[in-house]
Amino acid sequence: MKKYLAELIGTMVLVLMGCGSAVFAGAAQPFAAVGTLGVAFAFGLSVVAMVYTIGKISGCHINPAITLGMLVANKISAKDAGFYIVFQVIGAILGSAILYVLAKGSGSTTTLTGANGYTDLIPAFVAETVFTFIFLMVVFGSTSKGAANNFAGLAIGLALVLIHIVCIPITGTSVNPARSIGPALFQGGEALSQLWLFIVAPFLGAVIAAFVWKAIDTEPAEA
């Protein structure tokens, strides 16, 4: 249960801090604008912080796509994977609930939750699939045997920063189904109707990454 609670807390922090940066300090906020770069770093730094906080407890997946990738790569049991995903989604919902309450009372001029969205289906699907694939490859590589594991958190967090810089204009960047589910539940409307893409595409990218990594890795990564 400690592992599952750690995943809940980590995902809650990721959503609250990452999505919160978009809500309170996005480009539409004239007095505290950080823009795309700032939001990208907010997500990446959230991951770095949580890796070094809960990594020793749960491995700090805080992302159902990572958990699925680890399952396909035989680095986590099906039982743990199932509970990880459930608690990650619960954590994302809690983070979104806190953000919704804060944003509703702040007069924020942007989305109240930092929900994902897209205008063109195919580019959005390709982006979420490819960028999740890249993200998972970094996760597998930086945590593999022989890698500089003490710096895995930095590698993973900075990779997420890079992904957000490119992908924010396309979908707002998910590469994490839980991060999309929580905000969409509170945003409703179009965010909810488009949610399927932010579940299917990241899962697809994660599965592809797991098979590719198993094919090219010379030593198995540690679970």
C-alpha cells in the first residue's frame, strides 16, 4: 500500500504543479506569464522532485503509460501495475480538484484545470504516440543497469521539459493518461470528448517503446 500511496501523492503533485503553472502563469496571465517554456519546466521539475522524493518507495512512475510500459517489459507485476494505475488516476483527480477550487476563486482567464485538447486529430495522435515513445525510451535507458542511475531523475525530468516545449502547441502535452483524465473530468465538454486520444495514444507509444527497448537493450533494466 505504501507504493500505491506514493504514486497517488506523486501524480497529485505533478498535476497540481504542472497544470497549475498553465492555469496561473500561462501566457494569458499578464502579471505572471511564464509561457510555454515555463510550463514545460514546471512539469519537468515536478517529475524531478517526485523522483527523488518517492522514487525509493514506488519507482515514481506517476504515469499510467510508464506503468504499462514497465508491465509489457516485465519489470512490474500485473497486480502492482493495476493498482499503480488506479492510484495514479485518483491522485490526478485530487490534484485537479485542488486546482479547480483554487482557479475558480482566482479569476483565472485560462482553463480552470489545464486540460489537454487538440484541433487536428492526426497530428495530435501522432504527437502523443511519438513523444510518449521517446519519453519511455529515456525512462528505460536512464534506469537500466550500467546507466548513471543517480541522475535518472534529471534525465527523465529534462526529457519531459523538451517534450512539452514541442508538444504544448499541438495538444497541451499529455504523454500521461492520468494527467489528462483528472483535468478533463473537471473541465468537461470538449476536453472530456477528446480524452480518449490522451489515453490511447500514450498507451500505444509506451507499448511500442517497451518492445523496442527489449530488442535493443543488452541488459534488463531494474524494476
